Amino acid sequence: MLILSNITLHFRDKNVIIIPVAVDTFQSDIMIINGDLFMSILNVEHVTHGFGARQIMNDVSFRLLSGEHVGLVGANGEGKSTFLNIITGKLMPDEGTVEWCRHITTGYLDQYSTLEKGKTIRDVLREAFVHLSELENEMIQLYDKMSDCSEEEMNDLMEEVGEIQSILDYSGYYTIDSKISEYANGLGLNEIGLDREVTELSGGQRAKVLLAKVLLENPMILILDEPTNFLDENHIAWLTNFLQNYENAFILVSHDIPFMNSVINVVYHVENAVMTRYTGDYDNFVRMYELKKRQIEQAYEKQQKEIADLEDFIARNKARVATTNMAKSRQKKLDKMDKITLMREKPKPVFSFRKARTPGRVVIDCKDMVLGYDEPLTKPVSIQVENGQKIAIRGVNGIGKSTLLKTLLKIIPPISGTVEHDQFVEYGYFEQEEESTSQTALDVIWNEYPAMTNAEARAALAQCGLTTDHITSQMKVLSGGENAKVRICRIMLKEVNLLVLDEPTNHLDVDAKDSLKKAINDYKGTVIIVSHEPEFYMDVADTVWNIEEWSTKII
């Protein structure tokens, strides 16, 4: 065992004080980089994992140092969420080891976190401190043991008590209520009301509660899987500032590049079951990745020319007695050559939407429309959606953006007022949340379009960047991005003149976002889109509706 006491670790021109902690040693607990001292708090060695014939990780190693802000990047389905599930113990790898420091605290926000029914927001946020309450109880029990122990045992107990007390102090255990108020305000939960039951919340509001809870835990390692999904612009800004000043380590998965770029200083890239480390932000990773790719391609071309020359020489000289030895020598050189293999290119999605017959000038006509379910969310509003318009809808979570879309599509009725469609409206609707099923991706398409042949359905899914493995996998085991691509594919196969997209970029990787943006720009019909990413919707929208201006709520 190795004991660290009040050790100062230097990281990116900051002094990060790590509390006194006893750690179970594994190889190279302490690392010295450029004269600075770092502690390794997570060590992953030679991890291999797959699902059936599909290999997700192949001999992957990963090390997290104290204070590192890591961005875990890669295309949809490369295994980022799988890796997080492995390191957090939710999934056992086929091979390899995962070792943590003792007494390490972790907070994990994944794509599928849920909230328990019957609890208020405040109840959930207070759960962030349960592990600290348990530590306090453990410390009290240690104090009880001190009443009857030897001097040597007393020293060990005092050391353990000191360690726990430092953790409690560092985690803000004695200022719980003020911390809850601060974090709830930063993520907009105070506006909703901390005594509101979680079952009454929208998807975006639930995401905020879960995020606030994991941040309040103030873990030594924070693990966030797509934390900006469903967050508003101002709350993303708050989270950005929080993570920029977060002294502990975190691992972040996000397809929001501006957000990731502003908070990380290390990148681990997952591609073709291999994980590679890069220092710096996301932009630096892209530069280094492209440089590495070009170097490999150049080396490959050079080697291919050398192979061709050797094979040509061998073919021309192996039959001649005078040159047969030289030909054999060339053959030996060829046989021993460590041949370069180019990285397998992942299929990139190519989205496109089919245009139905052109409707009249006014596609949707709303008069004195009031949004809501049991109670009004807005004042009466009269609006029109005109043919060919591309409208972005913005507003804080819980204000009624998804409710507006469903009301415009007549999926739910307005509290009052009217919503009228042009007689020729044919819409395609991408819902923000859709329950995953045991159906395969292929089944989803066939159920909607039973006349399609096997080849046609597979070709459509492949166009959306899905491989054979994805196509035959159940929807519930696909990643968030793969799932979204199947749902987009289902819309692409239908002729529509009104495209309604509710947070379509959640979970989509960079290539998929770019393709979706191009498809929307190329589409000649009417588009209504809800997105929390201005850099996405401002490039496609010609009109922006701020639903906050219609709300009866105090924002």
C-alpha cells in the first residue's frame, strides 16, 4: 500500500490539491511528466470486448491521471458507451483488467439514466450526498473503536479518520442545502420548483435533474455521456464554466464539438476497436488524426510501390540461373516485410428526404392556439406555417417546445383555439424520445414499409451509415446515434412535404450531423426543427420562433 499525504499535483498551470488518500497500488501509481507529479487513478489494461461476432474493443488500454479532462470521441457505434459501462462495472469485459484507486468516488451520467417515481427534485438532489452520509457513519464507528485499541491501532484509525474527514470537507458535505440551491439555479431547476415530483417533468427537465445530482456528488472522477442532450443554451454555458473549473478528473462523451472543445485537454479516440490518446483539445485531435492518417497513407503507397518492384524483379529473375539467388533474396525480404494496412473506412451516412406533392401556401394555420395538457402553457397565439419555410423553435426546457410540435401535427389537441392543416399535408416526424424495442433495425423498416424487399430495406439503412451488424441488431442494444439513424431512415423512405424534427442531433456524430444539415438545406419542403445547438439550426433555418415569448410562465 502507498500512502499519499497532502500531495500537490500540477496540471496545466494549476495547482490541484489532492486530499490525503491511501491507494491500493498498481503499476506506476505515480507518474512524473516534465517534472510534475501525477497520480494514476484509473488503469485499464488490455481490455477486449464484443457482442457476438461484432468486436467493440480489441486490446484497449487507458489511463486516467488526476486532474485530466478527457474527451472520449468516435463515430456512432464505435463503443464509447460500452467502454464507460466497462470501467464503471456495469459490463464485464471479455478480457483485460480495470483497476481503480481505493476510496475513489465516481459519478456517472449515462444516456439511459432514470429517476425513481414518487420523489421530488429536492429528494433526488439530496441523494447525491448519500455516500457521504455513509462515510460519516463509518468515521463515527472508527471513533468508537478508538476507545479500546492499542497505540498502533490508534495510529491506523486516526489515519483512516483523517482520510474520511478530508473527503467530507472536500465534497462540501456540511453545506448541502446551499450547494443544492446553487446547482439547481445554474441548471434552471429552481424555475421548475424543487418540490415538483419527477414524474411530472419533461425529458429535458429530467436530464437536468440527473445532471445536477451527479455534479453535486463532486466525485473524484466525473463520467458524463452526452450531458448537453436536452439542455438549453444558457445551461450549456453554465455547465461549460463548471467543467472548465472542475479540479478533479472527468471523462466526457459528447458530439457537441464547441462544448467539448472548451472543456477538455486530452482526447481518447475510439475507432475500429482501437483506442488512441491525443493531448490537447478536440481541434488539435482532428489535426493530429488527419496528419497521422496522411502519414500512414503515404507510407502505404511507398510500401506498395516497393512490393510491386520486388514482385516484378522476382517474376523476371527467379527462372534464370544467374539471377535466381537474387530473386530468392528479394522473396525473403518480401516475406519478412511488415505490411501496412490502411484503416477501414466507416460508412458515412447520406441523408436525403423525399418531397411529396406541393401543398397550398399555408401548410398549418393556428388561431388563438393555447398549448398545454392539463393546464395552459401559453397565452393564445395565432401563427401560420407557410410552404417552404424552415422554422427553428427555441426556448428553455419545459416551456412546451415538444408540446408545440405535437399540437401543430394534431397529435394532441390545443387547450383552446384551432389548428388547421392544408388538405395535402404529408408529414414526417422525428420524436425527441422514442422507446427502444426488441425489434431489429430491419424489422422497424419492414413494419413501416412491408412491400420493400430485403435488399431494398438493407440498402436504405446502409445509406444512413448502418452496417450489417447494426441492421440485424435489436433497437434496444443500438447506441443512441445508431438508433436515431434508423428513425431518420424511416422518415427518409416516405414522401413528405412537412418535416418536423424534435432534437434530431442528440447522439448523432459529427459526420451524421453534417449530412443531416445538408439534407435539410437541400429539402424543398417545409421544415420545423427543435434543437439546442444554434450552430446547427442557424445554418438551416430562415425563421426562429422563441416560444418563451408566448409562455405564461415566468422565465
